[in-house]
Amino acid sequence: MSSSDNSPDHEDRVRIGRSYEKLAAEFFVSKEFTILERNWQDGHREIDLIVRHDNLIVFVEVKSSSTGKFGHPAERVDKRKIANLTKAAYQYLNEKAIDDCDLRFDVVTFFDGQLEHFPNAFESAE
């Protein structure tokens, strides 16, 4: 771990990110989803939220930005991120022996404090 990983700025970003992930979880609960996992990890890959409603499992990536300086937060879900999320999702399904359900990948963004939900934001990168 580099010394910058323990900097106050890094710790603040992690704390703020976790608070947005909590708000995203509350959003899904309000839509009658069950939270299966928060910050589920497969090695260096992480899925922010895994939620379920009936036979649908949704893997959720949460992104935030307080300014438009680097574009909309959803734009940061690039091909590499999609590939990592897909690999982690299939590893999760394998570990939990889940095989007969519908899957979806959603993105939830907080842009200037406002929640935006992008259901089925991308297809899995198989």
C-alpha cells in the first residue's frame, strides 16, 4: 500500500463513497429489493452492491462526482470496469451456487448529490 492510500483525501473519498453506496442500498430497498452483499470482493475486484428481487439478481456499480470536471460519473464505467464487474459477478454466482436466475448490471450515480439510476446499464463482458 502506498503512503498516498492513507492520506486524508483518500480516507475522505472512501468515506464519501461508502455513504453513497449506503444511499444506493436504501434506494434498492425502497424498491423492494433485498441486499445480498455490500462491497463484495473477488481478489482486487469489488462489486459495490448485489441486490435481489424475486428471480432477478442485480450487480450494482456506484459512482459519484461533485463537479462535472471529469464528466458524468457514469462515463467512468469503462470497458475495463465492465470486464472486472462481469468476472466478479460470475465468480459470486459460482461461489454461491446460483444458477437459475435473471441477471442485470446497473449503475447508480450521484452527480452533484442527485441519485440517478441506470438499470441494465451494460451487458456482461463474457
